[in-house]
Amino acid sequence: MSADTPVRSAPTGLRRVWEWLPGRVDRRVVAAAWATLVVQIGIVGTGGLVRLTGSGLGCPTWPQCTEDSFVATPEMGIHGVIEFGNRLLTFVLVAVAIVTFLFVVRMRRERRDLFWLALVIGLYVPLQAIIGGITVLTNLNPYVVGLHYFASVVLVALATALVVRVYSEPGPRTPLVPRWFAATAYATAVLVVVTVVVGILVTGSGPHAGDGGAARNGLNPEMMQHLHAWPAYALFALTVVLFAASFRMPARLPQWTGLLLGAEVLQIVVGLWQARAGLPIVLVNIHMVLAVMLVAAMTAVLMHLTAPVRAPVRAAVGVASV
């Protein structure tokens, strides 16, 4: 049965819209995938700004901003503007997710990978908004705030996978690298997750609670900073191994492991700088954004450990390799 069968008897206008939607991966699909990744990383930056400026309760309730208003009022000041502005960006995420899903729905049989990634991202975005609402309703409980951040980490990983797969052929895949290299890459990915999770706990113990009255998690900040450094340095060591070995591997693994290594170096520099500078909000926010960019780079490395069984036909998709 053709993917167009459900709309054959539909009104002419609906058929035209359906036929306008991409039936193969074209530049619209590629642009939508990249937009998904960009907005998911961007919301981390704006969410960090909310927390670091003490605006986490700028809108003290959810889904309304106040008991009597869905929008921030002048009496709420700059904190209300910042928090409400961040909430508005959720609608941008939803809009991008809907457009991306619509751009792959016609190819749902030929490109199941893109269809399911777009669908999961689209369903995940409202869940992320609900977790954000719970953070407000729990008066910025540090563990719920951490969960809210980690949900964005997962979304960035999914969005990265979507970007990588729009440049790839569908169907069965075969390993490109030896088992030891793949095992090292997956061990590196585990260390990425551990480093991010411990970093979330470090932030939950530090001074940036999102509001002056919000609780901290009670962990010792100085001890947690040292604990955060251990998996980070182990991660760096394994990444150096991956990067050095990648030059003997096929495909573009040196490019992706190099990107991962560069993200880690930058993250280490900013992390040490912010610790010695007393955690200024600009550096802390950069550190938070770099963390999800690190996750994106790691995801890209894992996605390039395999390749389609048959040689890619780039002319069929009309886009360049990534």
C-alpha cells in the first residue's frame, strides 16, 4: 500500500498539502533536523539564564504565570520577564517538532528511523514542559531541576541522532570499526553520562538555586566539584585514545572524535575557570550549554560506528554527506 493511499479520497486542498510534504529526504528535511538540534541546545541556554539570574520562580505557578494571569505582569519585574520568556520558547520547540514530524510523515515506511525519531522528540517536548512545571510547583526542588536539565540532555542526543540519520541511507547497518574501538566508544559515552549527572549534582549543591528561597541538595559543594572532575578526566583520557586510533578507522571518525575532544577541552577550560572565578553566571551558563554540546558530539561519534550495508546513493537524497 502506498504512503499516499490515506489521502487519495481527501479533499483537493488536503491532497495538495500532502503532496507538497517531502516524499524523500530533501533540504527541507535537513533544515528541520538541524533546527530541532539548535532549538534543543538553545533552550538549555535560556533555561540556564532563568536559573542563574534567580528567576526560577519569576512565574510562581504553572501552567499560569500567576494565579490570575497566564502572562507576566509589570509588578513581577525582570524575573517574571525572564521566566515567562523561557516558557514562551517552549512553543518554538513544539512548532519545530511538529514541522519536523510533518516533513517525515510521508516517508514513514521508507525512513522508519526518521519517522520514529521525529515522533519521539515531538512527544518528549511536552513531557519536558511538564517536568519544568513540576520544578516550579515543587519550589525548585534541586533534584527535579536536575531532572529537567537531564531531560534536555536526552532531547539533544535524540536531535543529534536525527541530524546524523538524515544524511544516511536507511536499512540494515554493519560495523565500521573493530570491537575494541566500539567498546571504548561506548565506555566513553557512559563516562559522558556520569560526568553530566555528577555535574547536575554539583550545580544542585552550589549557590545558583534559581531563587533565593529555593533549597539545595545538601551535598558538600567542594567535595562534589572534585567528584565531578574524576569522571571528566577519565572521559578525556578515553577520548584521546579514540581520537588517536580513529585515524586508522574508515569514514569520518577522526572528524567526529576530534570534535568530541575539542568540546571536552573547551569544557575543562571553562569548568576550571568558573571554579577559580567564583562561579560567575556567564561562565556557568556556558558550561551548561557546553555539556549538552558534548553529549551531541558523543552521540555523533556513536552514530558513525556503523554504516548502511549497501553503499549510500547520495543523488537519491539530494544532500551532502555529514
